[in-house]
Amino acid sequence: MAGGWARDDAVNDQIEISTAEAVARARLRATQAGARVSALECVDCGEPIPEPRRLALPGVQLCVECQGDRDRAFRPLAGINRRGSKDSQLK
């Protein structure tokens, strides 16, 4: 809900604009840094990588399925338990 003279959907418009600008900056940085050329075929399974994916992610080497498998298999290292009991904090 916007206030003042702004339209009701002004916040959503600003979010969309900010997101589009961030994507444009990321793509520009990738091209300026000499990003790797995207693979035409997945390096894991050999299936073709769709052109929209190659354009959206310069340097992509995996198809959506293989990338999803890798993302699901990734388990971050255990962090510090910050919910310890008061007794454990007194030691």
C-alpha cells in the first residue's frame, strides 16, 4: 500500500525495476570479465543445453536437471550452535 501521491502498485514497480537493473549489471560484469563460452551440451549427461539458459547464464556448463541434482546434493557444513543452553554458555 503506497502513501501520498504514489500509485498503489508503485512498490511492485520499483522492485521489478531494481531486479531488472541488477540482472543487467550482472550480465554486463560477466561479459566484461570475459566469461567463459557456454557449453552447447551438458558436461555431465551430454544433453543439449537450451539456448535461453545459455543466454541467461553465460558460461553455463550443465543442463537444468544436472544442475538441480548438484544443488540438491550440496550440504553446507554444520554451523555453530547458537541456541545452546544457558548452562553451556556459563562454562
